[in-house]
Amino acid sequence: MNCGLGSSKPDWKAYVLGELDAKARREAEAHAASCVACQDEAGSLRITLDAMATLRDEELPRRIAFVSDKVFEPKWWQMFLKPSFAGAAAIAVAILVHAFVQPGAIRQADPVAQVDAAAIEARVSAEVEKRVQQRLNAAVNAAVDSAVNTAVTKAVADAHKRNQENTAQMLAAAERRYGQSTELMTRQVTQLYAMNTGLGVR
Amino acid sequence: MIFREVEDRDLISKARRGDVEAYNLLVSRWEKRVFNYLLRLVNHREDALDLCQEAFLKAYQNLPKLDDPERFSAWLFRIAHNEAFSLLRRRKPETEYEEPEAKGIGGRMLPIELSLAVESALKVLSDDQREAVLLKVYQGFKFEEMAVILDCPVSTVKSRVYTALDLLKTALAPTVLQK
């Protein structure tokens, strides 16, 4: 059975797929109410989509690695490929090569090269001075650290000694008080015994 | 759903400012959908997982290029689509898709049997048709969004979906009519 509207019949695929606007949907439904062919077509499409809906989503066999996971961290060799690291490494190598290879050549070079040599010497002097200063600072820091450590150790030992003395004094005082109270009690007991037995007090 | 979209947008803007955890949360939200889309497209779990991983990594790297955060899902599926078809193109000469078994299932169908029938029917479709169905029926994208994902006119998208739907209706008819 064919629809009487022919090629202008409602787009039932768009209908079941939710692509029709509200007005077109209402018109399609109104037409289907009196058209068996369109009812069949819409019904069979609906059944097909219902069957497809039985296919459920599967769980992931394992979770996706997050961007912050270790797996995304660059390997050690990849660090060398980073522009900043590679640039710094290249500059360092250039300076080293310059420092070790150039001095001999500079002395025999032309005036322009001598100007460069003077500049390089100035840079090298500055670098040497900087490194000496760094080492000096490190030595001073180490000496200061050592002195501080010694002072702290001594202070701790002194405090410990003072504590021991205080404890000994407190212990001696407590023993003295204990002796005195024991003696007093003995005397009182003796007096009471004498009063009760009539043996007199010595 | 609206709340979820707002949150996604917020996460995207945070991720674009370098907040890795915001992006990780986006991955958690979308990984299952993207994985299932890829799984049904390439029909191989490990490949689908690798592609999914790659798609999310590329999405992260290209996040600053996303013009409109509102279109994140279409953009993400576009990346996943590119990954999948790159694999399918490499794989094509080596392996042909297996034809679904034309087995008659007698009696009343169980849901699992119906699912298997649908899986088989999807394999009848071409890669383009199957992807169109996956995006439309299983991921719920509009034709316009699909046109962005697939980088083709809306008319092409519509044609692929309609043809695929006709083929699926025919392939599933013997099964669903028994139900």
C-alpha cells in the first residue's frame, strides 16, 4: 500500500531520528493517523531503532591514562629535545669550545680578532672571579655552619648537664625530707607506746 | 543535562588555562562514549582503546585551538573520527570485514541474541554508513553537528544515515519480526 501524498509524504526517518521540528512532527502525526502505509513505515523504523537500542555500551577494559599520569612525562632523552634545554646545552658547548680552543689562535689573529680576544679575556676573568667568589662564599658558609653546629652541640650538652644537676639536687632534697619525716613518725609512735604501756618517755 | 554542559564548559576553560586535573575530569566523563564509538567503528577492543587514548591526548594538545567550548563534544568526536579513519585506511588492504552470519534464529529472541544480530547488521554497512549511524543513533548528534565531525555537507550526512537505516531495517527484519 502506498501513501497518497507520494513524494511529499512526511520524512519518517527524520521523524524517528528526532530531526523534525515541532510543527513538522505534528503534521506528520496528523497524516499518519489516516495513512496505513505511513503508519507501517514509521512503525518498522521504530522497531529497527528499538532493536538497535539493545546494543549496550561496553565498559572500558582499562581506564584512559590521564594527562597528569607518569606515562605522559617525557623520558630522560626527550629532555634533550626540549628547545630550552637544547638551546642551553648548545650555548654551554659553544662557550667551552671557545674557552679551550680559541686562546692560542687569538694571539696570532688580526686586530679585529684581538679585540675579540680582549673581550673574551675580560669575560673569562669575570667568570673566574665569579667562581672564586662562589667558592669563597661556599667556604664561608661551611665555616659558619660548622661554628653554628659546634655552638648548638655545646649548648645542648650544657643544658643536659644542668638538668642532671637539678635532678640530683631535687633527689637529695626529697631523700632528706623523707628521712626527717620517718624520724618524726618513729618518735611519735614511741611516745604513744610509752603513754599506753606506762613505760615512760625516754 | 544543562548543568552537565555548564560544568563541561567550565572544565574546558580551566583546562585551557593549564589545569590538568580539569582535563582529567573531562576525560573521565567522555571516555566511555568515545571508546564505544571507536569500538563499533573499528571492531577491535585494543585498537579502540589505543585510538581513544590518542584522541584524548591530541584533544588536550589542541585545546587552545578549540574556538567554541560549547562544541567540545563534536570537536572531540571529530578528532576520534580522524584517528579511527586513519587506522581503517591503513588496515583496509590487509583485512576485509567479515560478513555477518546469515543464521536463522528461531523462537523468541533474547536481548543478547538481538544485540548480536544488531552487531552483525552494523558490520554490513560501509565504514562511512556505520559511523553515521553510530554518531546519530548511539551518540545522539544532530545532522549539523555530524557535518562538523565528518567534515562533509549535511546532505551527505543525511544520505549516509538514511541509506544505513534502510540496510539495517532489511538486515534486522527477519530477526525483529520473530520477536
